[in-house]
Amino acid sequence: VQLQASGGGLVQTGGSLRLSCAASGVIVSIYSMDWYRQAPGKQRELVAYITNGGIENYVDSVKGRFTISRDNAKNTVYLQMNSLKPEDTAVYYCKWNVRTAPYYYWGQGTQVTVSS
């Protein structure tokens, strides 16, 4: 099973993008779905996550601008990004955490570039 992230692109400051992360097959025992990002020369950081129970959490820098959501029927997690800033420029990765081996799955990353 693989995760496929999509929806990245080039957008101007203040613009919006919606990222999607879909599984190629059925993944069971998911307990959370995460979005990470990695900017050039920086460490990968956790941007947002949503638990199986629907609890959401965000890094301070995106609170009020990003929203994570999931569609269980489509086996997909989304990241709606509004009011984008140049500092949001990064490769965005999805990661799904599961209770059994292999314990997590990573998507391949999608580039988000915000121009000033």
C-alpha cells in the first residue's frame, strides 16, 4: 500500500491550496494522519494531525490558516491551506500512523511554493 500526495503548486502570497493524500489500498488500524513539511535547509516539521477520533492539532505558525480533514470513505486526508505565506514554501508530506507493523506510511511529498 502506498500513499499518494497531490495538490501542491505555485501560488501567490495570500492564495490557497488544498493538498490530498490518498492510499492505494486499504490501511487498517489507523490512529492518526499527519501532514509534515520540509523547507530547504530545514528539518522536517509536523504541521498538522488528525486522530481517528477527529482531534486536530496544528503547529502555531499555521493555526487559523490551515485545516486538516479526512474522508474515511475515500481513504483520504486533506490539508486546506489558506492565506499562504512565502514561509509556507516547502515539500509537504503525509504520514499515516497505524497500530500494527509497519506502524506508519509516508507519502512521496508534494511541492508547495508561495511567491511574494
